[in-house]
Amino acid sequence: MTPALEGLHYHRLPPVSEPIDQLDADVVVYGATSGGVIAAVRAARAGLSVVLLAFDDRVGGMTASGLGETDVGDPATVGGLARSFYAEVAAVYKAPSPHWKVEAGVAEEIFLRWLVDAGVVMRRRRHLLEVSRQGGRITELRTDDGSTYRGKVYVDASYEGDLLAAAGVSYVVGREATDVYGEPLAGVQRSINHQFERPVDPYVVPGQPSSGLLPGISAEPHGPIGSGDRHVQAYNFRLHVTNGPGRLPFPRPEGYDASRYELLRRYIDAGVYELFGRTTRVHGNVFDMNNHGAFSSDHIGASDEWPEADYVGREALFQDHVRYQAGLLHYLSTSLELPADVREATGAFGLAPGEFEATSQWPHQLYIREGRRMVSGHVITQHEATGRTVVPDPIAVASYVMDSHNAKRVLVDGHPRNEGNVQAPLAQPFGVSYRAIVPRTEECTNLLVAATVSASHVAFSSVRMEPVFMTVGEAAGCAAASAVAAGVAVQEVAYDDLRRELTGAGGIVGWPRGEAA
């Protein structure tokens, strides 16, 4: 498939010159996200042999792919290796520690150094093909280049939950209804933030419904509040942009189609331009550009198929996201259909030249805000976030607001409305249960999960932040070491011992600090 931007692919096999692996290790970590890196480092520092399988050429997940403005919540809830990481970021920038803003290249350099120093064996462009199981355990993981990896314990650190699904572990995709766990914020919700502030005609020919809906609007009904569905919150790329003199113009992607942005043109014509409302300075004149407003970089309605799609399907979705977002910025900065002041305001920024040089200055990682979510012996719900439930076995703490992006754009009373945005504060930070990162015993006894943990959609919208993935990853690496040392299932790891190991290394488990029920 022709990439939308030069050098930018989702799925690429290793070079044919690279040998096919037949590796054995104590721990195999699938997914070099931030949580995957931390899990691998923690297990290796405990003396275990560790293999880390990266899906592409880079490591660090979103932390090293443009998400420079860290969604930290309460900084006091971040401890252990995650806090050490942000302390090293501070040292690079000669800033007070910890420092929560980080450029992609700086983040990846730290992660790579930690992996090398810990002796982790890294493999790039390794894509899960299948697993073998025996007696409730994964015995072998095979990748689509023909390599085989055998471990005593496996960690799924992918944003999608691909390994847990291949292992036959229960999971869910989409949004539960309110009555599943008694969560008021579950399911379909009326979006207040990132919503249309003025009415816009939604039809191809204004005033004529028979002409069809404009691109980006679904014919699906809004749905009853609290009803469940399989919609997935929107994805985007977190760009490194700059207003400096070296900025690169926003590129015209292959397959560019200006008609995709007619709804946005009409919204701008109605008087609303809000593109850079969540573009925040990271360092110097480098900024992290996030979604903001009713029609922005979030590709609303385009992420539903991603979690369970095969690699060919995901490649198509990946390129469509690149084409949508690059096309959006090219349109806003160049289209003569728009007022000059809009083009000038957009063109005041451009891609930062110092990052992502192999992929046309575009991030390599699509922001998979939510993929599969495991369903294990404990499901994290809104009740933890509101303080009604306190778990007895926390291994990490979530403290960011419940933050779900919009899931669809539909018509309400004849006008476009976004649906699904949730931005609700927590009663207080809450503990992430150990039982939420291990499957049910009857499903798999040697798998830990560092990203797609067992949580409802609403609760996951707080847990899904990168510092939490790092702290959960550390717990997974620590638990893997304990399971290997004792020769037990991951469900049989002694929680009190795990807790001591984590807190002894500066980890924060439970809230208030270090407390469980």
C-alpha cells in the first residue's frame, strides 16, 4: 500500500538479511510501549533474561512518539521507574525534577539506554502471528517473520491487547452500558467539550437531506444515554510542531481530498476556528499538538475496527488516519476556500524538523487511546474513580480525570453533534488492582498485561495515561520476576511480597500514599 507520507507505514517486516530468531528467555515482553520498556527493564534488573519485541523500529510508545505534554494527574502518585524516567528528562533539560514535558527523541534515548544497560534483548519489527499453549500456559510466541520466542512468563504491553487475545483471554471492545457495572458515565454520553458551538448545515447540498451527509457525519442515531455499543474513542497523531523559522510546511498527503473538510469549512464560515487550542509548549519552540474542538485532529468514527483488525486492515486504517490529519492541516494552511487569516494562523506552525526524520517528520505511532480491554477476576470501574470501592491489592495509582474522546459524529435536531466525550474529575486517586493485570486462572497462568488492563471503558479513560502504563509495567515486570523465581502462576504471586518490592523501589501503590483497603 502506498503510504500517505513517505516512509510512514504501520506494518513492515524485518530486512531479509536479519536472521530468524529461535530464542528462549525467562520473560518475553510483546510491545515496546512505555509500559513494555519499563516491564522489560524491571524484570532484567531482577536478574532475568528478557526479550522485548517492538512492533516497529522505535521504542517507547506514545511517550516517544509526540505525546510531549504528559497527562500526569497528581504528580505525587507517580513513583518507581516512571518517576526516575521523568527525573532523567529533567536532567536533560536542566529543569526541576521530575519534568513532565518531553520531546520524542529525548524520551526514546532514555528508554534505549535503560534497555541496553539492563541487558534486555531487543527485536524490532516483530509482529505476533500466533501462540502455542499447553496446560493453561503460553509455551511459544511466533511472529510473522518466522521467529519463535519461548518464555516462562509473557507480558502483553501492546496498546491493542493482541497477545492476550491470541492466548484466548477474555476481553471486550467498545463501551459498556450503564447497567453493566452501575456506572453513570458509561455508554453513550452527551458531549459538552469538543462540541459544535454553532449550527452548521450537514448536507452535501445545503438544505437538501436527499443529497446525503457531508464526510465525517454518520447516519447512525445518537442513541439513548447510557446505552452500550462497540464504538471506540477517536485516535489521532500527537505531532511535534514548531513556530520557529525552520518549521516545515504541513505536507499534502498522497490521496488528499479537500472535500473531507467541507464540514469544517462551513464551521469556520460560521465563525469558529480553534485548531491550536490544545497545542502546548514542550521545550523551546517545539510544541505538542493535540486534538481541540468540534472538528480537529481526532478522526472521529474511524477507530472502531482497529482493535480487532488484522495487520492489512490496520495498515489501511493507519494510512487513512495519516491522510485525514495531514490533509486537515494542509487544507487549513493552503486552501483558497478559507479566509486568509485562517491560512496564516495555521501556517504559523509547521512540523518540527528535528523529530521523526525517517517518517517525513510525522510520528510513527498512532495514538491508540483504547483497544481491547481484558476482562479478568477484577474489573476496574467508575466506582474506584468515585471512591466507592477501594481495592485491597493495588500495584499502581491512577489520578488523571476520566477522559474519553468522542466516539461518533451524528445528527441531532438536524445539526452535527459529537458524541462520547467524557471529562469527569476523580473523587481522589485510586489504586489499580493486581487482579486487573492478570487473566483469570482458568484462562492463562503465565501472562501479565501492562496496557489493556481489565477495566470498563469509563475507568480505562483515566487508567490509559502513559505514567500509569509505566507504573503498571513495572508491577508486571516485578511480578514476572517473582513468578519465575518461585515457579508459580502469575495469579499465585504473593501480593504482600510484590507490594514490598514495589514500594522498596519507590513505587506508589494505593492512595493515600502506600495504603490499601
